[in-house]
Amino acid sequence: MRFEFSAGGVVFNKTKNENSDIKVLVAQHSQHHGWVFPKGLIGDHVKGEKKEDTATREVKEETGVLGRIVKELIPVTYWYQFEGEKIRKTVYYFLMKYVSGDTKDHDHEMENVEWIIIDEVEQRLTYKSDKTVWQQAQEMLKSL
Ligand code: ATP
């Protein structure tokens, strides 16, 4: 058994004061094709990198979008298998506000990157852990 730790972001782009105008950034993974929030392994690219910095960097690389962290969300975990080994992954997500950048600049790790309205997010997400993260993020968005 092995442990992995990743960090990522739920980025929102609030254009007006109404909830219906908030868009959320989701991405489709090029390998497993699931719709997810962008993330990446902590310490994989930059040794000793803080999880906040990993989250911001990975979101930018994978989606083309720069976000500013607003709040840390409660970490989620899931299990998967790689070459017969069980891996328990913990992911630290942060709620982020859009700063700059364009989804057309996403890298090869994601095959699609989209801004979608909040009413469509729950249904679009493939995995339970992302839906759990979204529930938290959605509550926070209501109070912003
Ligand atoms: P990272 O983005 O953390 O660098 P990765 O892109 O290399 O990781 P994962 O996204 O963790 O890899 O995918 C590894 C395996 O886990 C795939 O088989 C994928 O289908 C599955 N998986 C990905 N996300 C989840 C999830 N939230 N819940 C359950 N299984 C998942």
C-alpha cells in the first residue's frame, strides 16, 4: 500500500452578484476521461513545495487559468490501484477566484476544460470525492 498527496482547486468566476452568473472550472482528464477539478501531486515537480503553491501551479498548468486562493476546503481521499498496488490518495482542494488566463492554454493532461454554471457542476463531476468537495465549495460560494 502507498500514500499519495495532491492539491488542486475549485475555481469560480463571478461576473455579477447573482448565483446563476457564477461559472466553475471543470476539466476532463486525458487518460481516464473523468470530469474532475484540476489537481496534481505535491512535491512531484518542485521539492518542498507548499500545497497552496502546488494547487495554484497545477490549476494553471492543467487548465490555463490562474486562480487566487480564497479558502481551504476539507481534504478528500480515494483509493485506486496501479500495477497491482493499492494507493490511498488524499487531495487538498482550495476554493479559488479567477484572476486571469484562458482555458485554451490548458496542457495535454486535460483533453477538455470548461467553465460551467453552478447548476451543472454536480452532474458533470465523475467521482464521489469531487462531488463532496463541490458540496463544500457551493456552500461557501453562497456566503460570498
Ligand atoms: P494527480 O492529478 O494527483 O497528479 P493523476 O492524474 O496521475 O494524479 P489520478 O487522477 O489520481 O491520477 O487517477 C489515478 C486513477 O484514479 C485513475 O484510474 C482514475 O480513474 C482514478 N481516480 C481519479 N480521480 C478519482 C477520484 N476522485 N475518485 C476515485 N478514483 C479516481
